[in-house]
Amino acid sequence: MRHTPHFLLEDVAEVKRLIRENPWATLVSHTAAGLVASHYPVVLEDGPAGEISIVSHVGRPDEVAHELGAGEVLVIIQGPHGYVSPSWYPEGDLVPTWNHVTAHLWGTPEILSAEENYAVLEALVDLFEQRMPRPRSLRMDEDQSRRIATGTVGLRLRVTRFDARAKLSQNKPADVVARIIEELETDRPYANAALAGEMRRFHGG
């Protein structure tokens, strides 16, 4: 990411929150054939406060395309983001921007056993189904679920380093930040309730 020290997000707890609330990730590998990218949901594992570990799966043959386990991969987590119009600034300020919360995570994937992979898939379904009025579960038909699971490969990524940014108009005066949040919460062009919520949280409002 662009070197922007004033937007650095260094709190591990905040990076974990970002992963938990935005589990659709981009997986990037540098392979013998070149760069390979895929998109999969991830689950944040419980663990020590200062460590980040995620589990996921890929559909076969992505594990071959990514050469998983052979080297370091990059996982990109994208939180709320959106356009900020200069029309929300004082007169004379004409440069727009794009606010965002993003984390880049690096590590070498550990390939899971078939049983571990099935447990990850089961946890993944349960995580997203818990909001539904009548949640479905892989346990409802374990035989069929296990057959389908053979088409996937599970992985664990213990994050060895990360680079995260929360670019949320920290470089603007408080009254301008408030105006941006107000505009994001309207039904006008570029409204973005999720980004407004992230800004309110960050700026304490």
C-alpha cells in the first residue's frame, strides 16, 4: 500500500475486528506461473491478543494454482470504503479522495487435513447462518456435506506481518469530518452508511 504513516492502523485488535466484520478476502500468490488471485471467505480464529490467525478453504484446483504451502501469500481484507466529494469541503478545496479501511496480511499457509477442513467448512456455514431465522447446517446431511467438502482444500494462515490503513479524513478539521459523515448518511449521491459508521467509530462520534 502507499506509504501513508498518518493513516497507519497498528492495533491488532482493530485489524481482527476488520477481518471479523469483512470476511470476504482476496488471496494473492506469487507462483512459478506468475501472480494468482482468488476470492474466498475467511474465519478469524480465537487466539492470543497479539496474534492473528485465519482459516479458509479454496476450491480445487486452486490449491495447485496458488502453490499453497510452498511460500508466502498475501491476503487482502477490504472494509468500508467510498468516494468523498470536495463539494462536502469548504469553498476552494477541489480535490476529492477515497476513504477506506484495508488490511494486507502475509504468511505461509498451512494445509489442513480433510477432517480439519470439514470442521472449518462447518464453522463457516454456522457463522453466516446464525443470522437467519431458520439456520441451515452441514450437520443436517453430513454424508452429502462431506462428499462436497472433498472438492475443497482447507488452510490456516498464521499472520507473520500486516500492513493496515484507516484513511478516514483524519487530515481534515472536525467540522469537515462531521459534514462528510452527514453526507454519507443521506440518500444523496455517494451515500455510504457503512463508511459513515466507521468514521463515527474512529472519530469518537
